[in-house]
Amino acid sequence: MDLDIPGDKRLAAAVVMREGRVLLVRRSETERFLPRVWGVPCGKLEPGESSRDGVLRELKEETGLLGEVVRKVGESSFVSEYRGHEIKNWQDNFLVKPLSRHITLPEPDQAYAWLSPADLDSVDIDEYNLDIVRQALTGF
């Protein structure tokens, strides 16, 4: 077995809502995965990190926002490829309340938007991210 091949990956995604609007962030054109696509803040968990802690860390790293987990809204999974090997990605999805307002994006070509649920299709959001947002909107 090749020790450089990672096993299953754990991720966490934040559906940040404020005043009935959802925060979407456009990925940088330099991203390897889905460049320039709009989505919710999401990322890989660190070894031993809980998904609740990881989603708040990723939110801060990707947007500069501090947040509070309101509730877990669901789970998602997808298969990716790494050096010719399939990797299963498991993701916990959370509804997050922002505790700060100033957004700072890591790359200059990124953008963000606060969109009403009816306006989500006004940006290039993929079905995977749209499903995550729908999970959070269930029950509102």
C-alpha cells in the first residue's frame, strides 16, 4: 500500500444565514477543485478535530467571520480521485449564525454575496452546494 495515498476524508460545511439571507463565496480561479464556482464555506477537518470545531475554523479561515453553530442540518458525501485512487469524502453540514460582520476573503479574485433563497440561482452555484443550502433551509 502506498503511504502517500490518503484514506477517507472528513469535511464540514457552513450555511451561514443572516436576516433570511445565505452567504455564498466564489472560489478563486487558482483553486484546483471547482474554481470560480459559488458555494458555502467548507473544508477538511484536522486530525482529531470535531466537525463542529472544524466548521467554525474553516469559516474563519475562508471568510474572516466568527460564528456559532445553530444545528447540524445534514450530511453529504462524494468521491474524488487522488493519484489514480478513489477517495470517499464525508461531510457534515451545519447552519451557522455569524457573530461578526466583516468578511475578509483570502484571494483577491474571490467574491461573496448574501442571497435570499429565491436568488440562489443568480450565481454559478453547483448542485452539490445547492443541496447543502437546501438541507439548512428545511425547517424554516
